[in-house]
Amino acid sequence: MDWFKTLETRQVLEQGAIATEVDGLRIALWAVDGEVYATGNICTHAFAYLTDGHVEGGCIECPLHQGLFDIRSGKALSAPVSKDIATYAVKQEDGFVWVDIN
Ligand code: FES
């Protein structure tokens, strides 16, 4: 395990989607039904920040070509995306979200 302290849990829960960087990796922090998730923030189809997309029902719609990913599993759900996004373990400690990037 390689835990990195990121942003305040409160911030993530309030905003729902936040871009951050962990050890040089572009990470997205998401709030879905009161739970916090972490995924890669770059679409697997082309270059777009997923946190600029639209979140609904636990899914993120890419802002560039509207590919859909499941935030909890990282699964690519609809064309043109076919490759899943990375997901990362999270824990909450001292009011902050910690992300394990391994
Ligand atoms: Fe995300 Fe094309 S860049 S669907």
C-alpha cells in the first residue's frame, strides 16, 4: 500500500468531482451516494479530463465524445470508450481522503 493524502473529504462531498494529482498521476476524486471514489482522470479514448464531464447515477460522461464510465468500478460502459479507467483504493482519515495509487 502506498497511501497519499489528497483533499479534504468535505470538499469532495460538496463538489462531487475534483481533479487532483498524486505522485504525478492525474486522479479524479468522486462522491457517489455519500461515498468517495478515486479513478484516473484522463479518458481512455482520447485526451479529456473526466472531471470536466457530467456525473449522473454513479457514472461519468466524458466531456469530449460522451463515452460513459462507471465511477465505482472504472468500467467503460458505452462507445466510443472500450478501455476501463484505473480505480484506486481510498480511505478517509483526519478529514482527508487518502488514495493508494498501487
Ligand atoms: Fe473521452 Fe473521446 S475523449 S470519449
